[in-house]
Amino acid sequence: MISDELQRTIGSLEAQVGALVHEVAALRTELSELRTVLLRETLTHHERISALESFRRWSIGLFTGLVVSGIAALLGAIFRLIV
């Protein structure tokens, strides 16, 4: 027969294991929620980066067009003066 003290110890261990199982389940739920948030935020971040990259390309194109147009206008004025 198991002594009373041993039964109390086993009961205490079972309670601790039950508490740990509950904590692990809560941590898994929290980790799953965190993963979902991280995936959503990462996707949002990539969308922002894509938008910034598109704006950068547009700005470079606009600036290049303005510079080339300015050079063409300047050369046209110079050729008119020469000819």
C-alpha cells in the first residue's frame, strides 16, 4: 500500500503537471497569435517597400526626363545662336 505522504507527493506532482500542460497550451495559443500578427505585419511592410520602390522609379524617371529636356532645350538654343 502506498503511504499517505507518497500519495500527497504524487497528487502534488499531478497538479503541477496539469498546471504546466495548461501553461504550454496557453503559450501555444499566444505563439500562434503572434505568428499571425508577424505574418500580417511582414506582408504590410513588403507592400510599403514595393510602393516606395515604385515611387523611387517614378521620381528617377521624372528627374531624368527633366534633365534631358533641359539639356535638349539648352542645346537647341545654342544651335540657334550658332546657325
